[in-house]
Amino acid sequence: AIDYVNARPHCGHAFEKVIADAIARWHILLGEKVWFLTGTDENAQKNEQAARKAGIPTQKFVNQNSALFVGLCRKLNVNYSDFIRTTEKRHEKKSQEIFKQVYDKGDIYKGKYEGYYCYGCEAFITEKDLVNGKCPEHNQEPEWMSEDAYFFRLSKYQDKIIKFIDKYIVPDARKNEILARLKKDELKDLCVSRINLDWGIDSPIDKKFKIYVWFDALVSYISGSDGNWPADVHIVGKGINWFHSVIWPAILLSAGYELPKKLLVHGYLNLKGQKISKSLGNVISPLQLAEEYPADSIRYSLLKCSVFDDSDFSEETLVERHNSELADNLGNLVSRTTALAEQNGIEKCENVLIKKLKLKEIEKCMDAFEIDKALNLIFEFVDACNLYVQQEKIWETHDRKKIYELADSIKVIAVLLWPFIPESCGKIAKQLGFKIKSLEQISIPLEEKTKIKKAEILFKKIKQ
């Protein structure tokens, strides 16, 4: 998803970005053409409000904060294909074009809006959705509004959306939430304009109005796609499931675009059981973490969190996972094996150890977007390799064939872990004399002539 720029990035943004990057890199390993899009949502009223509070022009404010999100991606090695900003001319043009297409089809009409509006969600909210009079997502009271407006005939597409959703949303729990809501209540038409605003994209049909920010934000997936549409997968947090599973498909149906294939709805990161959120004020800064810890350690600790369910995350969690799993398990395996190989050499043989790798299960997990489970399975194999060293006492036997098995297995581990910790895996691959390109390399044995020297420490222990 594109991110609001009313404040600095938090770890929830980093979580989503590294999930997307891991999926993109996995499909690169599969030999597929990959287009990976992200960006920033800059036309929201809360951006203008934050700029006014900061005492600087809105455009300057969104420029500064958008740069922070670009910087976050760079610091975490999130290798996007394009970064769309909704204040760009290409996006403004496409938003107005699609709005006009929907209007020309007769799916936008003028009326009057009266109801609650949550500035945190940038969305209109019904009274029955409130919890103790507050928006459950942002824990704040919405504002009652009454104004002239243009409406999108969302209700017209209810039946088509219900049919579409069944194959669209992952996981089933998020799909069932949306289906239950759609089957319980009739869809109401959606207000798609705001009147008398200075900030936002002008409506192409009435200059007194701006295009409703969610309408323009969703269009970013097309305006930034460079023709790579429809999307194979959208990756969003559970708080914006409705917008992507109901409103977005309806807009596409009306405008005559193909529908995306999958919507991956991930859970939230929690700090002591509470959602990490700018509006709730319990933000962990990933930019600050990136100043103190390696990018791969941050990526790994985030990707170990459950994709579908909410997970607790903290700096302490990051350090613990770095020390115990990356340093002690993976780093130690690479260090011991390369030291043995440098000392004794390797002798090519059938790699029996590789039979302990559950490759088919890993592939199934990645196909199902169960990234955390795939990562756990890879590290099961890392543990199996460490156990092999201990059981066979290779530091005593100096068995060159067993050392080869270990080195060849580390090559496989480097390929499989590249989507998750790309920088470290690049170092391992260089140590073993190859470049990571595809999953096919798993079945290509390591060359016996490979000159292996003891690797530098991959993950230095972090003092707690």
C-alpha cells in the first residue's frame, strides 16, 4: 500500500514493505518478471493538517516526509520497481481520467452527504461501526459532516464483488469478515468528493470539488504500474481491507479495468499487545533501528512475525532474534563450515544432508504467502546442518566429503534466504564462488574446485 506522510514511518510500514520485498524477490528466484510498486499517499487532509501544525507549506511537508519513506526502503534493501507519489502529475492525470470514466458510465451522481467522518481513516464511518462513540481503528471520535457531494454507485456492484471476493482475499479469516458484512447489509453508495478544500486533486467534472482521497489513492496502483496491470497481489494491512476488497474492485469494474488477482491482508505489529500506530503514539522508528542494527537483522526479525495474525514486536525481540537465530545458528554454521573447508578442502559427493530440507513445504508456504512459516522451515534445515556437525564431529574427523555436504547445503540456504536477508546471503554466495540468480541453483552441486576461506563474522553479537 501507499503510506500517509503526515508523520515519519513506523515499524508497521517497515513490516509491510519487507513482506512485499520478500515476495517480489521469491518470484525473481522463480524466474518471473516482477514489478513491485509502493509509494506515498499525499493528498489526504490529515497531511495538510499536519503541515499547518508544523508551520510549513503542505507541498514542502509531503516532500520531506515522502523522502523518509523512500529512505526507509533504501535502508532496508526494499528493491521496489517504482515509487508513486500521489502529488505527481502522472497520478493526477490518471485519477481524473478514471473518475471521468466512472462518471461517464453513469456511476457518479450529485447528492448531499450527512454522516460521521474519521480523519484518521480519511473515511466516512457509520454509527454502528463506532465503539464507545469512537473509531475502533484510531480510538478517536469522528466528526459529523453535512455537505454537497458526488456519490459513486457502489451498491450497484455488490453481487459482483461478493462473487469476486471468494477467490481474492487471503487469508480466509479476512475474506469471511468482508463476506459477512456484505451479506448482512446492503452496500451504500460512496461519497467520492469533498467540497471547498485547498489540498487534493480537482474533480474533472466540477471544479468546486476535490476527488475523495481514497478514490485517488487506490488509482495509484494503476498510475504507477507502468502498464503492469492487473496486479498479481496487493499487500495491505487489515485496517484497509474494506477499501481494497470492496471499493477498489467496484471502481475497476465501473471503469472497465481488469481486477487484481489476490489481496494479501496482513496483521498488525503490537507493542505490549497494542497496535503500533502513529495515531496511538507508540511508534517504533525503523529509521532509528536502521541506524543501530543491520538491515538484514531488522528484516529477519520483522519477517519472523506472523503474516496473517497480530504479533508483538520490540527492539528486544529484534536483538534476541539476531543473537540466537542469525548469529548463533546461521552465522556459526557458515563460520565453522568455511573454516573446516579452508583447513581441509572439500571432496565432491552426493549431498545426503540435503534430504533434510523440506523444499516442497517451503514452496507451498511461499505460494500461500505464509512467509514466516517458510522462514521457520529454512531455519529447521540450518539447525539440521548444525546438528550434523555435532553428531559427526567433523572438526575431529576432517571428513572432506561431509564438509562438502555442509558447504553445498549452505549454498542452498543462501539461495532460499536471499528473499529475506539479501545482503547476508550475497556475502555467503560470494564466499562460495557463485551469484544468487534462481531456485534452480539448489539442484546444481557446488563445484569441488571452489576455493573456500573462513568467512568473516556474518552477524556480530549485539549486547543487550
